[in-house]
Amino acid sequence: MAETTIAKEKTSILPFGPTERKLLTDPLNDNNPITVQVLGICSALAVTTLLNKAIVMAVAVTFVTAFSNLIISALRNSIPKQVRMIVQLVIVAFLVTVVELSLKAINYPIYKELSVFIGLIITNCIVMGRLEAFAMANKPWRSFLDGIGNGVGYGVILIAVASIRELFGKGSLLNFKIIGPSSDFLIDTDAISFLNWYEPNNLMVLFPSAMFVIGVLIWVQRAWNKKLVDIS
Amino acid sequence: MELVNIFIKSAFIENLALAYFLGMCSYLAVSKTVKTAFGLGLAVIFVLGITMPINWIINTWLLGENGIFHTDLTFLRFILFIAVIASMVQLVEMVVEKFSPSLYNSLGIFLPLITVNCAILGGSLFMVSKEYNFSESVAFGLGGGFGWFLAIIAIAAIREKMKYSNVPPALRGLGMAFLLTGLMGMAFMSLMGIDPASFTNN
């Protein structure tokens, strides 16, 4: 695989062929960071109570994975092997500080709600995992694409889980009431509608339901994509 | 007595793994057998107990407005905290290897893994947001570590028994671990009603 791609890179500085496309699409299903690689679970569970938190988190993580992959990959030949963990952590911590301060300036309420979980992107295993597994061995442009792919693969699961939890836990999406007695679609609140039979289930916004939702997502994905089934 | 309350609260009621989802990556990856889970759990108690007071000192004396620089340097918090954790893990590894080879062999590969365990950094960040003082942060560190230790031992024991059950193929391994953790979380939620302050009042 390496030989064919070297020939291609001579023709253009930023090539975009089948290999590059695979870097972007693989993490969406076959190599999803959450359901297959089991990376970045901590934050995935904690920020999925509301859809807007999940979207902000997905964007922040994509930014950090993409640029930390790019920077580490550009520096990969000059980092001594013994201290590589500390170098990686410092670069990731720098990027996370950038994200934290920008979010604080742009949208303070969301920043308050995410609290420590923005800081925890530093120890998000997706970032470290991709740096170790990909950026230390590949050229910057590819590493950048791999970072975006993994960030988006993470974001997709995050948004799926958050939609389910917010819809059934609060009856709303993006704070817009959809189902339940106080739905914004109901014009006459006394009218019996298919929208107001649902009573929001508080369990959905608590810890265990996040586990159940991701567990069921993994079940569905593996039932459909047989090659991911755990044989052991 | 206040310190015992914080210990109990951080170990059971605000369990780092089962109420805040911290350290889930290693929790799911290293909980296949009780023996390895035990080693990792011990290492987490150890490192949380050490890094929490050190990060407290850094946060109050170096970064705070009343610290030695008299300026608000809290934007450096992430970089300094993670540097402390990474170097403490390295240091602890060297010290343990020198003075207690048997403990080193049982902790073994788990020590370096802890650097990226979010329970450690998360614990330090919670300590800052809860505004604990020095001795409270020690109690919080040890209690949080103990709670995480209990959680990983419990899931490892259940997963060992799970091998004898007939689980649907697509749910085997990871999927089942998620569902089990959810059930354990529900069990731990019942501890939330306990108010540790009520013990001291009586």
C-alpha cells in the first residue's frame, strides 16, 4: 500500500484518492472509535444528555484530533521515543486550552454545562490512541484526514445517543419540545393528540441509560455488520 | 469526621466510574479478569492519592491569584495538571520498581496506562471545581480511587461469570459489558439518597 501512495503523492501536495477517502469513511462504521475501538467512552457518556452539548463536544473533539494528528505527524521524526507521551500530552493540552477559551468566549452557558468534560478531551483516549496508532507512522496530510474521520465517527455516535436520550428523557430536541404534554407543536393543549400521550422518562438522562443506549447500538451494529462480532 | 464523609461520598455516592463515567476506557478494556482488574484498581488508588494533593498545591500556590506570582494563571491548569500526572506516574513507576519489585510486577503495565485514565485528571478538575482544601483533597483522592477500584473489581467478576452464559453472538464481549455497567450504575444510584452529613449530626 505504501509504494502505490508514494507515487501518487508526487503528483499533488494534497492528494485525495481511494486511500484518503477510506481514512475518512472507515471510522464511521468498520473502525468506529466508540463502538469498535472502545476509545473515548468517558466523555461520550457524560455529555449526551442534551443534543446541543453533544454537538459542541463532537466539534471540539474533531478539531483536537485533526490538529493534534497534524502537528504530531509533522514532528514525528524529531520526537525522542522516551518522552513522546509527554510531548503528545503537552500538544493536546495546548489545543484543548484553545478550545476551552474559545468556547468560554463564544457560548458561556454551554461552557458551564460541559464543565470538566472539555478539559477531559486531553485524556480522551481517541486523541492519544490515534496519535500513537496513526500519526506517529504517517505523513501529516493523511494524519489530518484520519483525525477528521475519527472525530466525525465519534461525533456521529455522540449525536445518535444524545438524540435518543434527549427525545425520550426530556421530550425535546435541541431544547425544542417535540413529544409530551408541553410539546411546542400542540396549539390547543386540551386536545388529545398523538404528541401528548408521552410522559418524559427521567431515567433516560441518568447514567445507566447511556450505557444501555450504547450497548444496544453496539448490538445493532454487530448484528448488521457480522465481521465485528467478538468470537472469544 | 468531615474527611470520612468526603471519603464515603466520593467512593460510593459520587463514584467516579459509575456516576461520572470517568476512566471508562481502561474500565472496559482491562476488566476481562479479576486479577488484572485488581492490579489496575490498586494503581489508580495509588496515583489518585498522590497526584490530587500535588495538583492542589500547584493550583493554589502557583496558579491562583494569591499564589507566588499574584496573577490569575488558571489557563495553564490543563497543561500543568497533565504534566504532573504524567511525570508522577513515571516517578512512581521508578520508585516502585526500585523498592518493591513484587508490587511492580503486579502493577506492571498498568502504571503507564494510568496517565491517560480520565479518572485521574477528572478527579483533579473536580477537586478544583468543588473548592476542597488540602486535607479534603487527599480524602477525595483516596475515596475516588477506592470507588473506582470497587467498580472495576465488580464488573471483572461479573464478566468472568458471563463466560458461562449463553449471550447472543452480536452482544458478546463489549455490548454485554455496557449493559452490565448500566445495571451496576442503577444499583449504585440507590446509594445516592444517603446523606453522609447525617451520620455526624447524630
